[in-house]
Amino acid sequence: MIQESMRTNPPPDPAAVEFALETRALTKRMPSGGKPLTILDQVTLSIPRGEFVAILGPSGSGKSTLLALLAGLDRPTSGEVRLDGEAIQDLSEDELALLRRRKVGFVFQSFQLLSNLTAQENILLPMELLGVSDGEARADELLALVGLSERGHHYPSQLSGGEQQRVALARAFAPRPAILFADEPTGNLDSATGERVLQLLTDLHRRDGTTLVLVTHDPAVAALAERRVHLRDGHIARDERGDSTLTASKQ
Amino acid sequence: MNFAAFLRNIRRETRGARGRLIFFTACLAIGVAGVVAVAGLSASLDQTIRGEAKQLLAADLAIEGRKPLPPQLDSLIASVAGARRTDVREMVTVVAAKSNDGSAGRSQLVELKAVGEGYPFYGTLTTEPQRPLGTLLGAQNAVVAPELLTRLGLRVGSELKIGTGTFTISGTVSKEPDRLGGAFSLGPRVFIALGAVPGTGLEGKGSRVSYRALVRLPDGSTRAQATALVDRLDTALEPLGRFRVESYTEAQPTLRNGLHRAERFLALVALLSLLIGGVGVAQTVRAWLAGRMDAIAILKCLGMRPREVLRLYVAQTVVLAGIGSALGCILGTAVQWAVPALLGSLLPAGLPRTLEPVALLRGLLLGIGVALLFSLPPLLGALRVPPARVLRRDAEPIPFSRAVQILLGSVLLGGVYTLAVVQSQSWSLGAGFTGALVGATAALALSAWLVRKAIGRLPRGRRGRGIGWRHGLAALTRPGAGTTSAIVALGLGVVVVLAMRLVESQLAGQLEHDLPADAPSAFLIDIQPDEWPGVQEVLNRNGATHIDAVPVVMARLTAIDGKPVEEIAEAQTAEAPAKKPANGSAGSSSENTRRGQRGERREGGGGGNRRWALTREQRLTYMATLPADNRIVEGKLWSDPAKSEVSLEQDFARDIGAHLGSRLDFDVQGVPFELEVTTIRTVKWESFGINFFLVVEPGVLEQAPQQRLAAARLPQGGEQVIQDQLAARFPNVTMLQTRDILDRIRTVMLRISSGIRFLGGFTILAGIAILAGAVGASSARRGREVALLKTIGMTRRGVMQVFATEYALLGLVAGVIGAAAGGVLAWAVLTQQMQVPWHFEPAPFVAAVVGAVGLAVLAGLAASAGALRRRPIEALRAE
């Protein structure tokens, strides 16, 4: 399939791009009854390559909306989003899909595995979309990495929540995305299972040098990140750096 | 994504949803089966009634004239490969028994019919001995009507003098398929072979011979092909004068109306079945995709482009539609085969069951076409699924661009129009159908919108007390409830079912009403005035009823408004080519006697028609009031005491060029008199009563030399006794029986009407089945809602109330709007397309609304029954 022809402008030279993600005055409003509700208001944020950022905030603070906008799942009302140096807010649905296919991986709170595919097929799917025909070896490797070598032929309904999320992790990393978005990845898991999933997530992030954007309301989870961006009422309330892995893991 | 991966994805998409898949395919199959079965049954019915109609002409088409047919006719007919021709010549002549000593014995006026090889192409003759006519007719053989034997005192094997030839009677004939004009025949039938005509010396100058070529088109020819050949022949023969071309569809006015209406009806059935099938398919695909929304969002999230998603689901729909259509074809064919076996006597006898590969292929393609076209709007909905749905279930759908909307609209319109044209085989009907569909859909969508707006405006507190009522109302207005599509689908279903019911019952009723129920079964001609009491007495004694008689005065038209008719006729011949008489209305003057008109004989065609109308001997009658089957369209009957008035039949008046106020000069055996046209009237010829072109007011012709024409209904089986008694006492009176032709017409018309009732009923049932499936399919996704309501403590009874309220409201709106639209459609089809008067009956309308409500509630409850039974947690987990 001709994918490159979709590009409207040539991609910037990756070496010249410092940031994996940048936003400028990013605003999202939604119609709510009569008057529009402002969910995100003039958010400006830069995330360097390879950084692990947690986006924190209470329910309704705009975390998930920010994630959707950063990943090109939704369109801003105004402002700019650059992914790998490319402005994505005006791309068509097709162009966005191709961008996600090549550069982005996702892990969701509710796993979002395709129920009609086996674990292995779920992991293979993004690679198939990229036209990789011999992804089985990598899928098996990833299955082994998340400890599910024996479960590759099981359907999601035959797996526990933790197992499903590990499959989702393997699927997210399978095409070696430049950026991985995780939306409350442990929200539906018990704490032990959640910890295991987080461990895997950070391991894979380190191993591949993937930029990781994690949305959570849980400070303990956020403590794993190199940087924490606190959202409140659609604004960035605090942006702090520093490794607090040690203290967080003890909590 | 390469092709193998694409195929893999199509296959994977069908996993883990076997149940839903089977349901989906079954709904598709039912939709297609409805279309296929109706198409098959229509074809069978069409074939049956056409077969009957062809018998009445003994051919697909006939070319007729008063002079030998032109030689170029052969090449014209040969333009249709496989067409066959045979010729028939008819003349009135006197035959005589040949007595033993060789001298001529008693003689009798007969109608001689010389037939060529292959006659009749359709239908059979009843002969004694029962052998094909061709083998009975040698070079010098004749087959005659039994009454000729009685009158001449002959038997089979006797010799008969026809003109200068001598023939041996080889058998008798009691029925011939194409002798419709028995009523006005002038004597018993005599058949000879065409090759024997020269030997009779009858074809010389001065004898009136009717030349007719019968054409049989190859089996499987369509009506359009017959009509096309008729048009070609008409054009080619026009300059050669006085030839008339007719196809089997025009052979007889009652039948022609019936066939025309049946044809319109079948087109309607085809279109409505298409619509109901399409609605079923659309709702099913919509429901199917509703269950795939999450998967589509994930696929998009992982980078599948919208067009790839669309391609995936279109391909999947094609595969499923193919399977569904194949199943539908099998089911539809099975229905065609089973239904006549099940219903037996309710159906037109001998309904042929055809299993044609072409028809099956057509059904398959039609099924896939319907499925693809009608699933297009829900399929395009897949484009609108936002990838952000993975984060938030209620993420807003991606809007369509204006270009996509216009493209979608055009593709839909074009597709519906194409399918409609294919189904109805008519450009204009296709356009009408498409327009009506758009109108009905718009009306339904608008009313759905209005209802949602109105409910939304109601303050929540004022919506009533019951929790079921409040939640039911709320369910209709919540975002993404699919209220509009459900109302449109159900409403269109109501349109189809109600329109079908109204058209079917009113049309069949009209056809049955049109049947000549009280028509006379015999006519008696040439009764002298002093013989009438005696004839009446014979009739009464033998149980004849409905006896009616009118005086007949033979006269010649000499001038119109002072201008001699010879001059008028010549002037008309000069302005060639003469205008063709209109063919559209029943009983137009281009009809001739074979079409079953009584009292008047019409002949010729093209320009010769007028000349003949002017110069022939006219039959006049006089009466104070007109028969019931006459309707005055201009003037007032016998309104001017100062004048001698005459009333003209409309088409006859046009043929001779007379109008209100024209003065007509007549000559009765040398006595001239003048009449003024004071009324113009139409005649319902198909009533088979005694009717005349020229009716004169009483007091003018009473003293003129006249005869009587009588009509009566004879008791079944009593005809022969009456015939014999009349022949003995009044040898100059000729009795002509019409029971045979009446029975034939009756049979055909009853077949048409019972076929219409049956097919209508079948379409209605299929429609209801498809609709129930569609409503069920669209409510199958309500499990989660049921579970939630139960979780928060609502009893099952309460949940059922919520659903019942919601679906009842939905059914009510769809029922009311659909019934209104269905009524308009039925009215338009009946009055504009079929010329059937409209009678408003409230019952079907009430039944349609009540039925729509009932169906919606039942289907809604049935679809949520599974979720109602399960524990809430199961349903919540399953989501």
C-alpha cells in the first residue's frame, strides 16, 4: 500500500527535532447543553524524546483529552500539536491514521483488545498494518517478555485482566513506536498485577528508548515517571521533574 | 496492509460472533428471499395470464386487413429471429349440402375460415374426432360446426359444396380459442385448409375477405419485444393502408384493462418487495455495525485508515450478502414451490413453477445489490467512528464532509433508481418509486425529529408519573438512540404493507366488479317484428332470463352537415397518412367484433377506419333512456322537442368527424331523413350488453322497416334445446352464443384477481417478517441498558415497561406517518396508474397503526428478553 503519498509535507529530519511532542496554546471546548465547556485551556507543553512523563490530575481535569489530542485521536478547538516535529492538528483522518500506525502505541485502562483476535493476533495486528509480513517471531518474543508465551492462542475473554493488559503492552510495543501513550494502564487491575504491568512498561520504555506519556490520577504511579505534569481545570498547575521511583515504589 | 492481511482481517472479523452473524445472515436471507419469491411468483402469474391472453388471439400478434397482406410482411416478421407465421383467411359465404343426385341441397350462410399450417399457435380447438386440425383438414376436407350438420341434414363424411369446390366433412368443431366474436358471427363455422381456398373460387373481386397473419414469437419473448414488433409493423404498413396490427395484450377490452392493471400491480409488488427487503437489510447491517463500534475505534487507533475500515466492512458485507442472497434464493424458490402446493385452490390454476438459472442469478445479483446499496448508509457510519472512542464511549462522531454527503446521496439515489428500473422495467415507474421513497423517508425522518424535539421540550417533571413512561420517553431522545432510523425503517414498512393491502383489495375488487356478471349468454339476430312474441315465448318456456330486445333499423349515412359522405371519405383518404385512431381507451372505434362488442361491428384499421365508418351500412336503434353502461359526456338526452335527435358514441363521432350540433342525413330503403347530434356518450363495451354507436330518440324510426336484436341469459345446458326450437319455428333467426367467451374472460380475470390477492398477501407477510427481524436486530444491543436498570434496582416488570413505552411510541409515530404515506401511495397507484376508483376504508389504516405499535413492542421486548433473564453482572461483563 502506498503510504508515503499521503504526506502533505516532507517529515522533518528526526535528528533536528528535539521534542517528541510539543503543544502551543492547546485548547479544547465541547458543546455541553447550551454553552461550550472548556476542557483544556491554552496548554503549552514540550516533551523531549525518550522522556517518561506522567500527566496527573483529578477526574475531569482534562488528562484524557490532552492524551487524545497529543496522540491525534481527537482534534483541538485551537492551538497546535507537533508530533515528532510534525504539526498534526490539521491532518486528515487518513494522515492521522498513518501517523499513529508508524509512530504511536497505546495502552488503555480497559485494555481494548480486539475480542475476535487471539493474543498473538492482537500483537501482530499493528505490524500487519505496517506491512510487516513476518511479525510472528517478534510477537512471540514480546509474548515471552510479558510472560505469556503459553497463552498466545487464547482469546481476550479467556485471559485475566492483568494478562489482557500485558498483551496490550506487547501490542503497543510490537511496531517499536517512537511514542507510547498509556491511559490509566493499571486502573482496572489489582495492585500486584498493576505493579507488574508498570514494571514491564518502564522496562520496555528504557529498552527501546520510547517516549512514554502516562495518564493517571494515582500519585504512586506517577512517581515512577521522570517528570510529572499536574492538570487542574484544563490548565497545567505544576510541572515537576525528578526521579522519585524509589519512594514511589515503597509506598 | 497487504491483500492477504486484508482477507485475514475479513475472516477474523467474523469470529466470536457466530450467533450474531447467523442472525445477520438470516435477516439478509429473509430480505432477499422476499424479493426473489415475489419476483418468481410474479413471473409465474404473469406467464399464466399472458398464456391465457395469447390463446384468445391464438398468437402473440396478428396483422389483419381487407386485402391480401403485403409480401414485405415476411421480411418484417423475420426481423425477429425464430418468429413463425401462419395465415388465416375469413369470409362469409353460402354453403350447400350436396344431395345424392349431385344437385345442391339445402344451403346456409356460414363463416368460412381457411387456416394455414400451425394454426392455432396457442390454445386448442375442440374437435370431434379429437385430432389436430391440420390432420383433419386435407386438401378437400372441411371441419364444421355441429349446428351446420343439423341445419343441412348432414353428418361427418357427407360432402359439402363451398363456392365451386366440393369438400368432405371430416369432423366437427365446437370450440376455437380465438373466436371471440361469436356473438356477431353471421352463421356457423366452417374450417378448410388455406391451400384449398383457390379451389372454391371465392376469392374473386367483390367478396369480403379478411386476411390475417398470425405470428408466434420464440418462447420466452417479452411483452416489450411483442410491442416493439407491433410498432415496427405499424410503421411499415401505414403507407400501405388499411392494415391493423395487434398484440395479445390488446385482444379484448376487459382483458386488456385487466392485463394492464396486473402489469402495474406486479411492478408495484416488485418495487415494494425491493423496498422492504432493503429496509430489512439496512437495519440489520446497522445493528451489526453498532456491535462493532468499539472494534472499529481500536482498529483506527492502531492506525487503520478510515478507507481501510470501510473496505473491510464492505467486503465483509459482500461476503455475508452473497451467502444471505444464496440462502435467500434457495428460500425464495422453496417458497415459490411450496406455496402453490400449500394453498392449492386459492391460487390461479396451473401456476407454472419455473426454476430458471437466469432467474436465480438475477435474484442473487439483486440480493447483493440491495444489500450493498441499502447497507451503504450504515457502512459509511463506520467512517464516522471516532478513534477517541477508546478513551470515551461518547466521543463525538467525525462529521462527514459536504462532498462525502453529496456523493453518498447521489450514489444512493442513483442506486435506488437503477434497482427500481430493473425491478419495474420502466424508467418512469422507477423515477416515481425513487421520488416516493425519498418523500416518505423525508416525512418519516422529519416527524421523528419533531417527536424528539417535542419530547425534549417537555419539562421532565411533567412527563407523567410512571417510571416506565418517563424512562421510555427519555430513551427516545437520548443521543445515539437510533430513533430516527428505527422510525424511518418501521414507517417505510408500514407504507409497504398498507399500500399493498389497499391496492390489492381495491384492485381485485374492481376486477371482479368489472366482470360481466349479468352479461347475456346469447344473442338473437334478424328477428322480424311479428316473430318477437314467439321467440320470447320459446325463451321464457326454456328458462332464459335477462331477456332484452331492441329494434334495429338499417340505414345508410348520406351526408354530414350537407356534405356527402363520399366526398368526406375521399378528402380523408387524400390527406394520407390518416391519423391513427387512439388505442388507449376501452372500446375505441378501432376495435372490431372479435373483441366481444355487441350490436356493432367495427372493422379496418388506420385511415381506412374512417372511410369504413362513413360508408358502411349503419345500425340504428331508438330508445327513451340509455342503458346503464352508457355515459353522456356532452349534451343532454332528447332535450329539444323541435328536432329529431341522435346520440353518438364518442369514438364513432370522432371517426366520422361529427360533433354536437352536426346534422346527419340518412337513407332507409330510399326514404331520407335528417337527425341532429344532441349528445355524445361513452360506452363501457366490456359490459357485453347491447350497444349502438347511433341511438335515435323515440318517435322517429318507429315506422321504418326494422328487425329486432335480442339478448338473454340461457340456462346452462339448455342452449341446444332453445337452438333447436328456434330453428324449427323461426328458421331465419340466428342464435349466437357467448357463454364460452364470457367464461374464458371470467376465468382469466378471476385468475388475475386471485393472483393479485395472493401475491399481495404474500408480500405483506414477508414484509411483516422482515420488519420484525429488523426491529429485533436494532434492539438487540440493549442488554447493557437492561443490566444497568436492573443493577440500580428496577424490577424486570419495570424494565419491560420502559422498553414497551419506548417501542410503543416509536411504533405509533412510524405507524401514523407510515399509514398516511401508504394511503397516499395506494391512492396514487390506484387512481393514476390503474384507473381504479378510490374507496376510503378506515379499517386497514387503524390495523396498520395498531400493528406497527404491536410489532414494535413485541420485537423490542423479544430482543431484550435474553438480557432480562440473565443476571445483570453477566451482561455488564460481556460489554
